[in-house]
Amino acid sequence: MSHSHGHGHSHSAGSTRGRLAIAFVVTTVVLIIGVIGAWITGSLALLVDAAHMLTDASGLLVALIAATLTLRPASGQRTWGWLRAEVLAAGAQATVLLGVGGFALVEGVRRWQDPPEIAGPELLIFGAIGLAGNLVSLLVLLSGRNASLNMRAAFLEVLNDALGSVAVIVSAVVITTTDWMRADAVAGIVIALLIIPRAFVILKEAGSVLLETAPKGLDVEAVRGHMERKDGVLDVHDLHATRIDTRTVVVTAHVVVEPQRFHDGTAPQILDDLQECLTEHWGIPVDHATIQLEPPEHQGHEPELNH
């Protein structure tokens, strides 16, 4: 059985894949250049930026795979298909970023205490090349950054990389003009401090989806009150609002209605009214709202209501 959201989602995922593929190629090229530059200059900032680009490239590859998996149709075993692949991918990217950020902090402190010689002019060249590549990737990902958590994680990674390249360039200018080698350690630490908070933000949102927390901005109690004010509705319980991925919101509820509604044939109208209410006021598509209508006497069969 297909769902009405499938075609729009497929179009969105297809567009997402194209952007991710371009960003992946650009980032991989810049990564190779950055590794060569770190080897030539001996710069921590460039090394950390290259490590960050390595996680970017791997993260973009994982994001690309996840975007491809989301195009797979639902099956008897995976009734929502692979929609949560992008959430898992975003969480994996953020976890790797935390590791890179932690390494950069430790290595930055070590190099502050014992700063090595850094080739400033060469560092400036490689920093500028890195920034140019990051800007290309940012432009590619910009319009689709809010399409999913996966895309936002990818965009934030590249954005952090661009800021890291700016830090590399600043440190290169300082080293070239003043010979203050600790500028490289400072740049490495700055890059780490840019990485870590954003990684936590992505991890928090990925965890929120996986724990089936109600979507941000959706007041479940307000939804319950709205549903209970409908004619013929006596009570609403077992109301749940969750996300399958960052776009797909699902609402389920048990609704107790007046007994005569089942006898006079108006119960289906109540169901229509409730689904219309969820769509108009809360943006929940009809096929993502599952409502079970119950007569009052059915509550005796629900253990949670008998305590």
C-alpha cells in the first residue's frame, strides 16, 4: 500500500541526493588538498580542518546513502520504509564531529605549550583553497538545508568547515606577519569550539526523533483540548504525536464518543471532523492521523484507564 506523501518525498529526496553528491565531490577534492597542505606546512589548524573535512566527506557520503535509502518503498517489515535512515546518519555525523572537536582541543593545548614551526605563506594558500571549496559546497546545500535533519547536519558541517578555513587564514596571516606560532594552536582550538556545540544540537534533535518526542511547536495538550471540543466527543486518551523522520509527523489517539453516534450512523462524521481539525489547525495529513473511535463502555477493556 502506498501513502500520499510518497511522491513529494521522492522528489525531495531526489533533489537532496543531487546536492549532496556535488557537495561530496567538492569536499573530497578540498580534503585531499588540505591533507597535502597540512603535511607541507605542519599546521594543526589545517590538520584539524582537514580532519573535519574528512568527517564532512564521510558524513556527506553517509547522508547521500541515507537520502538514497529513503527512496526505497515501504515493505511488510519496514512499514515506513527507510525514512529514519537520515536521522541515524545525522546522529552518526554529529558523533564523529564530537570526536574531531575533542582531538582538536587536546592537540591545541599541547601545541600552545610547545608550538612548532609553521610555514605561514603556504598555510595561507591552502586555507584560501579550502575556503573557496567550502563556499561552493555551501551554495549547493543552501537551498535544501531545511529539507531534513540529514541535510541540516551536512550544511552545518560544511559551514563549520568554512569557518574553520577562515580561522586557518587568520592564523596564517598572523604567523606570516608576526611569527607568533601559537596562532595556529589558537585557530585549532577555535575550530574545535565551533564544531562541538553544533554537534550536540544535531545529536539532541536526532535523539528527540528516535525517542519519539512530540514535534517542536506541537502542543499535545492543546491538540487534545481541540479534539475534545468537537460535537459528540466525550474524551480523548492515548494521544501520541511523534516523528518518523524530520518531516513526517504522525498522530494517534483513542476517542470516546457518545453511544448514540454509533447507532444513528454519525460516528464517521466525527472521524472526518477530527481529521479535518488535525489537518487545518496542526498540519497533520489525514493519512498520518490514526483515530480509534470508542463507545464509553469500551474503556473497561483498557487497563491504563482502570487503575
